[in-house]
Amino acid sequence: MHHQELRMRLTTVFHNRPTLRTLFYVLTDGLIVTFWHIRRSIHTFAWRLKGSAHVLDAGTGMGQYVHYLSLRHPNWNIYAVDRNPDEIFACNEYFHRKHYERVLFRTENVAEMQRNEVYDLILAVNVIEYIEEDVQAVANMYAALKPGGQLLLSVQSDKNFPLQPNLSNKLTSNQEVVHRYNNFDLKKLLRDGGFKRCKAHYSYGYSGRLSTFLGISVPNQLLRRNDNYLYLLPLYFLFMYPVIIVLNTIDAYIGHSEGAEVVAVATKSREGI
């Protein structure tokens, strides 16, 4: 089953089934390694902010980060954009049904976005590597941040690993990666885009890749062989989920010299320069 087929199936399954979509969000919260790294940075940002925030989720995909933020920080205003109108429609429908009044989804390309000092926080998880004009996209997000605001970024690295199925943002997509980055490249991209303060680290070290194999690759291979394996997956995850949680915890809290993705935190100076 290819990603495009999976996209169509998930769209069909989730349509008019908000409970299943909620379950999907809960599962990705625990399964996806990137989520653990981004969540740590969000916790740090929220602790320092101590109040409401205006947030942009750039390249929201299926809206899993919006779901997490709206539950943990109900007083935050969240604007989410993506180039895929089908995903935007599905997300608007779901969050409207759930009565999330501070959430709005719109179809938009980050590389063409024009805003000035609007957001306290911007998420761009597995987005920049799919955009040809990556420097322009970063510059646009820099301009859209308020002084003191933060950009949380995750991209695929240039390390020669068999990369994980990218459930973080591109689970339902068949887009080709345009750029890959190492630690140095990503920090240079951020500085070229206007940021002076940035730090980056690798994610998906050995433990993260093993977690992805157990939590994503194995179920995916089973479903490719026979759709009926879908009914065995709950039993599979009953035993494997605790193992996956431990592996993801190790990946998020222990540093790596290399990994399949690079996570960065960039802060706009309060002087705006």
C-alpha cells in the first residue's frame, strides 16, 4: 500500500468519524519520534511565556500538532496552513465539530506568506525540505514572528539512513524531498533567513530508528501484505507500545552525534535584528 493509497484510505476512514481521528492523534503523539523532540521545545517555550500565545503551524498536514497544542494550551490562538486543500477541509471539519474556537485552518504556501510580527511561536515540522525556496520560506517565518518569538523546525537530515515513513507531517503525501540538511546546514539556513540565535540537534538516533521500525515499518509491511492484519494491530501495539515509548524517551533525552532528522530552535531577537 503506497502513501497515496494510504492517504485515500485514511481520508475515507476519518470522514464523519471524529473519534477515530482523535485516536489517530493520540497514537501519533506517542509513536512519532519527532513529536517527542518538538514537544520538549514547546514545554520550554510555554514555561517561559506563562500566558496566551499566537501560534502558526506551517505545513500542518493532518493537524496533529494543532490537536496537541489546543488540548495542552486552550488559551492559545492557533492558525494552521498547508498546501493541501483536502487536509485543510478535513481539519476544519474535525476541529469545528470538537468546538475548538481558537483554531483556524487555511490553504496557504509558506514560501509565499507575507505577515509582519504576528506570531509568538511558529512550528514547521518536516516542511522546509519540501520547499524549493527554503531560504525565502524561513525569511517569511522570521518576518511573521514577533520580537522574542520562536521557530521550532524539524527537517530530514543528509545522513545515509533508510529514512522513516514521515508520519510527522507527510504521512498521507507522496511529495519528493527537495533538500536535506546536516546540523551546520540547517543553522546556516536559519541565519540566512534572518535568525541570529539558533541551535540544532539530531533526532532519530539508533533508538528512534528502532522505535520507528517497530511502530511504523512493521505495521506498514503487514498491511501491504494483507489488509486483514489491520485487526491484529491492536494486539500488536498492546505489547509493543510500552517498548516504543521507552525508545522514544531515550531518543528525545539523550544526544546523538547523527540521526535521520535535525531539530532546531531559532529565536528572533527582541530588537528584531
